[in-house]
Amino acid sequence: MSRIGFVAPDLRRLEGVPADAVVIFRFSDPLPFAGAASLVDWRMLGHLSSLAIRGFLTGEEGEALLMPFSGRLPQRHLLVFGLGPRAGFCEAVFERAFAKMLDTVLRLGGKSIAACLPGRAEGLVPPEQAAQWLLPLHEEQGEDCPLTLIEPLAAQKIMAQVLEKWRLRRLVP
């Protein structure tokens, strides 16, 4: 059964998450970081924004950036994955980004992840839809890798309901 938890998008709370990696996603559109990504960028003294401004972090689909936190957060790694343009975002992009995230974290020897799901911080995917896209992927590909979703409380409640329905359906033969 999928091991999925939640944490509010707050740096103090994120510091308490026992994860090996914090994962954020970035679109290629030239807009500032949103949600948890903006908090992480702030904690990293604007380093992510600087990389984006200099063109080193483009947000193109398939892009992956690995950075150590160097004591700025207790997790070992920060991973940023590109999603391409917002206009092209869909379930298939979500699935590819999720698969790349899991593969990368596991190849780095990570065993747990804290992440804001692709498209959630920008409001492109409602919480219920994101949970519905996530659950089969996590069950199929990442069941052995606990996942903590960085979500506001209202979204946590909606996603937890979807998770509970999913769990109950799996219990009934």
C-alpha cells in the first residue's frame, strides 16, 4: 500500500520531514518560482532564481538539476525537474516527471521524498485530480519510497480523502 503523507508549505515544517530529497518542478515559462519552490529558493538565498535568470535552469521537460542543501535544509538533496511550457502540461507530462523523480532519487540511494507534485503549486491541477493521477503511479513505481506531499491544509484534506477511497478499494477483493 502506498505510503503517502503530507506537510504544509512552510520551511519549519519542511525541516521536520524525514526525507532524503526535496523535489520541486519548474515550467519553462519565465515566471517566478511558486509554492514550495519559492520557499526553497528563499532558503537557498535565491540561488535557484539566479540559475534560472542565467539560463542554467530552463524548466524544459526532461531537465534535471541536483543540488546539495549544504545545511540550508536537513534533507540531503534538492532536485529540480523541468516540465516544459505550462500550455503543454497534461497527465502524460505529470507521469513522465513523476517517473523521472522516482528513478533519480532511487539511483541517488534515496529512500524517501518530499515533493510538491507537478503543476500543483501553479494551480494547473486541482488537488483531487493530482491525487488521482499520483496514486496508481506511486503504487506501481514507488511503493517502497515514502512520499511526503508539500500541500496547503485544504488540499491535504481533499487528497487524503482520495487516498482513503483508493486504499479502501484495494482492500475489497
